[in-house]
Amino acid sequence: MDVLTEAKGAGLVRDEGFPSLENRRASAEEEAEILGRDSEPQLQEPYVDVLIRAFPRVRNRFAHPNMQSIMPPGS
């Protein structure tokens, strides 16, 4: 099992406490009211699961950049 999944299982990483997530959800509720949609929260994938899936890709992107993105001296 990977460390991020273990941290989620232990309750160390939760959706609560991410200001950007709270703001995004509040904006979605306001938009629903303006557009006359149901304001019931739709079932969404937990933000923590999105992060668990994305972090390894982001890390690998920075740890193993494409050779084309490395500029030689004097360029």
C-alpha cells in the first residue's frame, strides 16, 4: 500500500482544511443558485483521492524531466 493511501486511511489526510476546495465548492453552490440548478451537492470524488492519484505524476514530472526541457549552457 502506498504511503498517501495509508495516510488517508489513518485520517491524517482529509478533504477538510483545503481552502481552495472550500472556495471551489462554495462557488459551485453559488453558480447552481444563479443558474437555477439543484443546489444538492452531487456525489464527487473525494479531493484527497484526486491528490493521491495526482501527486506521484507531479513528482515524477519534476524528478524525471524530458531532455528537451533541459537547456544547455550558452543557449
